[in-house]
Amino acid sequence: MINQNDRLPKPSLNGLMIERKLGFENTNKELIDDIKNKIEIKSCEEWTKDFKNGELIRRRGRFKFFKIQHEFLTYLDGYYLLVVHNTGEIKFQKMIKARDLEFKISINWKRLF
């Protein structure tokens, strides 16, 4: 299932900021953020900017998932703590079982809330 040679995801600066805001410290030492409670924190911006056909557009943020984390969290029967923020201000949060989430690399936050 989990291969030690698999590359682990690197946390984003926004992700680290949200994790600290929620009281999680030193979260990038393990495959998931809180191994004791079997929780992986995922965060995304409520709105972000992107280019589409050469034009700058506004779109909803997306959660990014990693297969190795998802398999491990599912194996542990763990949870994702999903957090939507606007420049660091938490707007919405939700806890879901990893096994209840169909794995996709990127999911628009509105589909999960």
C-alpha cells in the first residue's frame, strides 16, 4: 500500500498558517497532520485568481489531495478537516471521513460543503 519511496507532499504556507491558527503545531513531520487523532488538515482560499484563455478570472478555491495521504488516512479510518479561508480568516470548516471521499487530486471546495 504505502511505499517508503513515495514522495510526501510539502505543506503550503497558507496551509501551515491555517494549521497553526487551529492549534496544530509541528504538523509536517508525519504523513498526516495529527497522527494521534488520525486527522489531515486541508485548506483552500474561498476565492482565488486564475488565468483562463489568457484572461484573469476569479474562481473558487480547490482542495488538493495526495494519493499516499488518502490511502494512509483511509487505512487508519481517519478524517479530513477541511478549512476554507479568506486571506487567513477562517470562513467554513468541516470534518469528513477519508473513506467517504472519492479520491481526486483537486476538488472545488463548494462540492464538499
